[in-house]
Amino acid sequence: MSASEHERVTELLAAWSLDACTVDEEALVEAHLLGCAGCAKAANAYRQVAGRLGSAVATPPPPGLRAKVLAAAFAQRPPVPPAAVAPYAAEVRKLGMLLDALAPAAWQATTAVNGWTVQELVAHLAALDGLLAAQLRVPVAFPGPSNGASGLHSATAAAQATAREQSPAATRAAWHAQADRIVDRVCQDGDRAATRTVELGGLAWPLELQLLGRAFETWIHADDIRQVAGVTPDPPRPEHLNQLAGAVVRLLPGALLESGRDHPGRSARLVLSGDGGGEWVVPLGRDSGRADPPAVTIALDLLDFCYLVGGRRDPAQVPCEVSGDRMFAADLLAAAATFDRD
Amino acid sequence: LGERQRPGPDSALRERLIAGDETALTRTYDLHAAMVYALVARVTRDWAAAEDVTQEVFVYLWEHPAAFDAGRGSLRTWLATLAHRRAVDWVRREMARRERDERQAECLLPEPDIAGVAIAATFADRVRAAVAALPAAQQATIRLAYFEGLSYREVATKLGIPEGTAKSRMRLGLARLADRLAAEGISR
């Protein structure tokens, strides 16, 4: 670099930091900064002051811009949050966008869930998320009755009572902000912390399974709302469906035992087809050695299986192919349908 | 000024953006979109451009989170810098397009109304007070360059001063502003 270039750049630095040079001068300054530590330091100092001028203004952008910007960003680079919370974060984002697009009258439409309105259904989601939020020690959206087996219903009733007194926008905001706090906390703690046991509604599960449970319910209820709003169902993306199915498979032996449908020493092969599908061997009871050949193979569509778990299919009617002991298959499907506790 | 800073919430946010945590982007948007949108609207005087450039800025951050160096200033200042440059680029393109159109149609586009660009309270009050405390000549030069998006040549023409004077007023004004903000405790 020449002394005259250095001099010229020194003179231009302040104007450059205000973006008040020509394109050619910008190029000259920026090339010079790469090789001149003194100018680079001065340039950053000017930039910081100029940036503070700009950072003092504020006008809320139109409400629709947020979703547009996020969609454009995620189309360029798909997000990869910690695996444990990814499906929940994705379903929360989808439900948030669905609720943003909802007409005011639709909030009072009756859903297929216990005759609740859309607003009451969102309050129900917030109430159950809230039990998890309390466990994670983040602020709860609708503070109410404490945790426990009976907590699910009383928490829902309390949140819905509060929601009936507020605007749909307030219920939506309370639900969404709490969901963001849950995701943030799990992101901060990382995947390793997701293996610890957390009790929710009387069930002590690893945190990662609780989160998948919340993802599942958020999706199923979002679809309930879509049905009311005349929008086509929008299932989770295949890798998340695969995680959800895997979680159900981990919990199935417990559900079989609890509902008295267990078969000690036996196992079943579960083949779920479709995007995100896979094959799992499910122990049907205690001492079910994985080395033994499964007593039955049950093949069905991954989405049908998920809808069954979500209480949206009848275990006796769901389309599936069974080879082997049909009673074991019926017990497994019936146990899978016991997870829905609305 | 310009010293390395201790790791703070911004560097945690940066780590999460790099990791691909989508909540880090939504959080950043919720914290800073109103600033980015207002700044671009002020420079471009065009609400549609403000939306487009705001989108560009956040998509850029999401695609290049490592470009933000948390040790050299706050994320807010960095976003303001990026937004301002993109806004000025938009004005340059628009000017070139208008000159072309004017040669063809000989008519000026109406200036869109940008009333409603508010200034955020407290922090902004202090920045505004620091700007107001500048000698009038420096103040006018910096306002025209930064908020009106004019080049130092255009500022010189508008104020009827030599180009060298416009440039030196920018240097002196920014240096004085830096001292004043540092004295007020606005370090980031």
C-alpha cells in the first residue's frame, strides 16, 4: 500500500462508516482495511458509533413479516436444534403460524376435542406445557394447580377458565411465549440434559420423551384446529415422525404392562411404512429376549400408527397387516391407543 | 471503544445461531426487527423496501451467523450496520433505476410517506441527546449522510460546502459522539 492510499483512506473512514462513499471508494477502503491494522481499528470504532445511531430507531414491522422472514431463512438453511426438542419446536412454530392466520370467529369454533373451542384447546395445550415449564423452572403461562396424576385435568380447567376471560391473541401469546421458554431452556441445557427424568401428570419419563409427547399433542391438536378451519392436515416432517414413533416404541412395554395386556417372554416386530418409517422390535412383557424371533409382525402406515397413538384411529379398525399371533397384535395396538389422555 | 467485550447474551445467541437453533433466530427477530425495519424505512423512505431489506438482513444473519463478531460490539449495532448498508445499496439501485425511468418518462416518483418511524425510548433519547449536543454543522452532516442516505458528495452539494469539509465534519462528529456515548455509559 502507498502512503497516499493510507492518507486517502484515513480521510474517508468516517464517511465510509456512514455508508456515504461511492461504491469505488468503498472497495478501496475495504481492501485497505484488510492490510492495515491501524485503519481497521479506527474503522471499527467509527462503525460502532454509526451503528448506535441506527440502533436507536424502532417501528414495529407488519405482523405478517415475521413468518415471511423466518420461512425465507429456513428455506435457505434448515434449522437443526438439539434432537430432543426439534420436533416440539417445529410443531410449535407451525401451530403459531396456523393461529396467526386464523379468522377471529374461528377461535370460538367447536373442535372435536371434548367440545372445546379453538381458544380452549390452545389453553389446554398451554396448561400441559405449563406442567413441563414448571419442571424446567421457566415461567408458567397459566399458573394453577400443582403437578400430579390429577393435575392434567385441573390444570386444563384452570387455564381454560383464565382463557375465557381473555382475548384469543392473549391466549395465543401466553401459549407461544411459554413454548419458546421451554425450547430455549432445553437448547441451553443441550441434549445431554434431556435424559434426566421429569414427572408430568403422574408419569415419570426422560425429558426427551416428555418433549416428544408435547410435540405429538401439539401436532394432533393443530390438526384438530386445521379441521375446524378447513385447512388440510399438516403432519410433522419425516425425521420427526420417526422420532415420535421411536418414542412410542420405547414407551409401549410400559403401556402394555399398565393396561394388563403384557405377554412375558414375547416380542413383536413393528413395521411402519411411509416417509420416516422404520422397523422396531417391541418387547411385549418382562423377559422378552430380543434374540427370540418375534411372535408377530405388524405392518401399518406410520401416519396411521401415529394417529392411533393420538387417539384419532380405532385400534380395532386401523388398516394393518398381521402375520403371526393376532391377539398379540391386537393387544399392542390397543396399548398404543392408551397414550391419548384428553 | 473497539475493545474486546466479555461474552454476553449476544455471544450465546451467536453460538445457537451457528448450531442452527431456530429459536435463536426468532429471538433475534423479536428483539431487533423493529430497529432494522425502522432504520431501513428511514433511509429508503419506502415501506415495501423496508420489508424486503429487513428480510435480507435476517436471512443473511441466519446464513452467516459467524460473520457477527461478539467481541467487537453488540448484535444490535452489527444488525444496524448491515441494515444500513443494504438500505443504501437499495437507494443506489433505485436512483439508477429512477434516472433511467426519468429519461424515459420525465416524471418523478412521489415520495412515500414515512411518518410513523418512531424512535425507541430511553436508549434512543440518550443517543438523540448526544446527536443534539453536536455542533450544528456536524449534526446536519451526519444526519444527512446516515438517516437520509446521502453520500458525502451529495451532502457537500446540499450544504454548499467543499467535499473535504463534509468528510472532516463526519470524522469530528463521530469522534465527539463516541466520547459522549462512552461518557453516558453506552458502551455497546
